[in-house]
Amino acid sequence: MKKWIASAIVLAILVFGSVIGFNMFKAQKIQEYLASLPIPEFPVTSTTVKLEDWTPHLRAIGFIEPIQGVTIANEVAGKIVKVNFESGQTLEEGDPLIYLDTEVEKANLKASKGRLPAVKRNFDRMTALFKKGSVSQGEVDDAEADLLALQGEIESYEATISRRIITAPFSGIAGLRNVFLGQYLDAGTDIVRLENISRMQMRFTVAQNDLNKIYIGQEMNLFIDAEPDTAFTGLISAIEPAVNYQSGVIQVQASIPNDDQILRSGMFAKANIILPTIKQQIIIPVTAINYTLYGETVYVLTEQKTDDGKTFLEAKQKIVTLGKTKGDLIHVMSGLNKGDVIATSGQVRLSNGAHVKIVESDALDTPSVLPAL
């Protein structure tokens, strides 16, 4: 019995020992296999850092408005007896647009003018008699008051008739006419929109931190969705003297020539305010930047040697300080030096110290025609 138990124990030791030995042998062979594998190299595209002149921009958004624009309305009520313009017509300052009925006012004016000679002669007669001492000063004053009152009455009727002829307050283009012949207009009825679009304006806001970067007469480029490939050039014409204490921004107005009449009021526009050019700056593609919670980094590619003398490219992360962006480029204020080779794509698979190989790719090139959505 004891001999059988001893044999079983020896057999168990041999079985477990062989399993453990096999696993140790397997692990050793796996380590040897992995050690013999070449270090993986991740493909990346790259560029060499160069020094370039950099013209930064301040970006802003706003809406286009005309240099002059008004919705013309009538001051007094009346019926339209004549319409003197059409929708979309180019008008000159003072051109009559609408004639309202003035028959009653003209009749009253005619009656007042008819009384004027008699009242004037009475005043002249009283003045002559006063010089002879035949009448008192009070009678002369009464005659003069009658004359002045009648003259004022005539001027009032003339002004009323003039107000019933609605004219263009300035030269411009008429919009769509909202009234028709024979229509009765209440006071303040909108007749037509008139705008002078020979020169347009844009209002936008700038953060108070950038206030020291803008000035009157500063050049800016303007872009609209209707003409995405056209840059309209304008100048800053006015800066609000006060900063909005609630938002911390200040309103700015720019003037833009509109000789081709492409710009129209109400258009949404994006503006780039051109700042002074900075010489010899580091400019890199935006795709080279890795944005993290701990800051922005760039992978710098450096050549290293292995123990057996072979060379390889190693990716090292460098923290950078960024400035403004412009299109596909960004201004690096610190962290890189001239001549550094950096990765511009493929960084998603990289880690600090990873081996890389540089490949050619046109994936980041801007297509000549953007695909339709």
C-alpha cells in the first residue's frame, strides 16, 4: 500500500513538473521570438521647419449694411394720385416718388393768396396814417399781425402740399414698391426701401484684448458666401469709444467699396483684419499639432543609431506655444527650431520614442474642387 502511494506521488510530481517545464520552455521561446522581431516603424508624412514672414489676421463676423438706407414712408395721410417710379429703379436725390391728393390744400392756398393783397394794402395804409398821426400804434400792430398771420397760413398750406409729394432723400436704388395708384395711405405707411449701395459698411465686434491691434484706416479682407473665392478689401472707418461692460467686446465699423454692386445689405460676412507682418517666424501645417488636455505638442523626428550601428528615425514629443491660424497654417511662437523635421500626419499611432518612417502622401493636399455634400 505504501509503495502504491509513493508511486502515485512520484507520478504526480512528474506530471506537474512536465507541465510547468513545458510552460517555462514556451514562455522562453516566445520571448526569444519577440526579441528577434524588428521594432515596428509607423509611416508618417513630414515637413522641415523653415522661417517665414507671417502676416497674422484678426477674425470677425458681422453683417453688411449700406452707407445709406431707409424705408420711405409718408408723413401725412392721403390718396395716391400719381406713382412716379418702378421697383428696382435707380433714383436721384429729390426725384418725386408718390403724389398724394392735394386738391383741398391747393384750394385753401388759392383763397389765402387771394386775401394777401388786401391785407398787405391795409397794413401799408395804416403805416402811412400812423406817420400822419391819424391812427394809433395799436391799429398798425393789428394790421401787421393780420399780414403776418396770413403769410404764415400761406406757408403752412405750401408746406402741406410739399409734404404730400414724397421724394427720394438721397440717390440710390429703389426696392420693391409696396403701394399702388388710388390707394389710401395712413401716415407712416412703408412705400419702398431706398439704399445707396455704391459703398457698403460692415459692423462687427472685437475683443477688448485685441483693441490695441486695430486702428482707423486699417486694411481688412471681407468674404461672403455668395462669392467664396473673392476677397473684398475694406478699411476700418470707425471704432466705438466704449467697451460693452457685459460682453467685453467693442463695436467696429468698416467701409467697403461696392462698385460692382455685388455686396447687398443683410449679407452675412467674415472679415480678416490684417495685422503687421512679423519677420522670420515658424509656420507649420495645422495637422502637425496634437491637441491634448495638457497642452499642444508636435512630434519631432530625429535620427538615432542602434547598438549595431543601424540608423532609424525616432519620434519625440515637444510642447509648443501656438499663435494665430491662417487657413491650413499655424504660427508657432515657441517649442520648435529652424530645421526641425516634424510629423504632419500619422501621429495617432505614435508615442514618445516610437520608430517611424517617412512616406509620401497627397491626402492632406487641398483639392481643387471641394466635393458636393
